[in-house]
Amino acid sequence: MATLSELIKKNNKIVVGLMSGTSVDGIDAAVISIKGKGVSTKFKLLSFETVTYPKKIKELILLNSTPGKGTVDIISSLNVVVAHYFSDAVKKAVHSAGLSMKQIDLIGSHGQTIHHIPNGKNIGGKLYRSTLQIGDPSTIAKLTDVTTIGDFRVADMALGGQGAPLVPYFDWIVFKSNFSNRALLNIGGIANITLLPKKCKVNEVLAFDTGPGNMVLDALMKRFFNKNFDDGGKVAFRGDIILPLLNELKKHSYFNRLLPKSTGREEFGIKFVEKIILSSKGYSKEDIIATVADLTAFTIYDQYKRFAEKFCTINELIVSGGGANNLFIMKRLKFYFSKSKVLTSISFGVNIETKEAICFALLANETISGNPSNIPNVTGASKSTILGKICL
């Protein structure tokens, strides 16, 4: 406990942030130096590495993320196995930074989401929300010998929130402007957007998941072409958008759901993919890929128009996440957001692929500093709260 007490007192820390998204592409590890906390936070990226899961592990994660397919023994095992891969990612990133493990003060780990139930359910007379991220943070702490903070979402959900999105707190610290209304868009497996009116305070931030990002597209690329993703959007550019299919997919109930809201594989997983395949018989694979890529761009714009524009008419749309590398999606975003400037986070010194890993390093720093980092206006929680479990 003395070590924890010393850590709390430190103003300058070296922290590793860990993130693996719903697409299960790999574990992102960012090593950053952090000075300060809250709105005074300053950070510098020291190194970034991605560690891919072995094919068998990825397949098991995806299978056990599907309702009715998972088993308690495999999920229990994966919880520990994934923590070992997260620990490997930490060590690789630390080595890449030219540091030793003894120089690392803290690890912040998002974990690997396998299920997310953001809307209240009633079991035994209790209304609950729940989420499950595997990659046990206590195991990471023991394997690395570094204090680790994980399970960030549960505390918010215990207070009636959706446990997501959590990135908006990071967006507010890093990207808020005194001169421009900004939207921060992250396109991972799921796409989420954060609205930052100029000069906004933290309780004036609006954010939510807009729907599928890369998740559905990646699943179809794997099914059709045995590729993990559409590199640069090349396949989508060879196809044409199937309007009847696009219009049918727009009818998904999530897009009409009121805020606050978040989503994941439970709504845009294998069942949604199978529906697309069934509804697109007779069309080329390229046309299907183009249509699903456009669905991502369209629903981002549609959700902004429905739920956010009245709150904040944006001047700049700043894109990050793997989807920012898909030039077809970026082209369609520029088409839909024709009245706004569409940029990537690179223009602001944040690499498009490092943002979420950096975010969880900063969230860990907020937790150890005793600062709440959920935004009730975003998640629907009854109050702000300190997030995460501290594992010594």
C-alpha cells in the first residue's frame, strides 16, 4: 500500500494504456508520459505497439462473444489467457520505448469486451445493466509487476449508466476549443461520436455510439475474401451502393433509440451479418461491401442530424480509429458532412490508431488521482464517479 500512496503523490508518471476493440483486430499498447491531472493534463506518446491475437484465440473470443455460443469454462479460461497477451503487449511497447518495466508507474486496461448489455433488464425483481470485459487486470498486474487499473465501465453502470462511451472525457481534455464546434468521431468496431461545443465544460459534452463502424464490414470481408479488413477501402471502391439493401439496413431499431445509448456485437454481430447476406443475394460481393461501408458513414451522419445537430452544429469533424484508414468511408463522410471540415486526429497530433489506448492511460491516471471520469450527461449515470478497479 505504501507503493500506491507514493504513486498517488506523483505528478509525473509513465503509464501504459491498453485497448482491444470489438473487431478483435489486436491489442493496442501506448506508452505515454503524463504530467498533471484533469484539465491540466499534459501527455507525450513514447511508443505504440499492436500485438495480434493468434488465430485460434481470436476465433474463441468471437465465438464466445456470441449469445448462446459461449461456455463458462472457455470464458473463464479466456479471461486469464487474454490477460497474458495484454501483458505481452505491455512489455513489447515498453521495450520499444527504450524503457524498463521498473520505470512504468501504472497500466490502464480497457480489456476485451465479449458482451455489453447497456439497457436495463429485470431479473429476480432487480433492474440491472451489465458488461463483461475479459483480460483480468489483477493478472496483468502480477505478470508485469505494475499497478493496473481495469474494468472501467462497471462503476458507471452500477449508477444507472450505460458504461459507454468513456472516450468523451479524453476528447474533452485533449480536443476542446475556444473557437470551433467540434465532433470527435472514432470508427472502431463500433462508431462513436463526441460533440464539443466551443468553450464547453465537461457537463456540456454530448456523446453516443452511432452504430456499426468496422465490425460488420470486417466480418463480411472475412466471409467473402478471407481478409481481416478492406485495406484502404479498395474493395468498396470497386462496388456500387445497393440502395434497397441500404434502406433495409437503416431500419435497425438502434437508429431510432433515444439518447443516452451505446451498442456492440450484441446488436451488430453475426445475426446482423447473416441478415445482410440473406438480403443481398444476386449482388456482387463488392457491391455488398460498398453498401455496408456506406451504412457506416450514413448512420454517423444520420445520428448526428437526429440527436446532435440541435445541440451543436459542428465546424470540424475529427476522425480517428481504424475506419479513418478506409478511404471509401472517409469519402462518404465528406459527402454527408459537406458543410463541415472533415479531418483526422493526425492534424491535432494524435495518431488515428493510438487514441483509444492513450485514452485508457489517461483514465487510469484520473482514477489514481481520485478524479471522476465518466460524464453522466453522456452515459446516463445518476452522478459522476471514479472508474475502474485498482489491482496491486
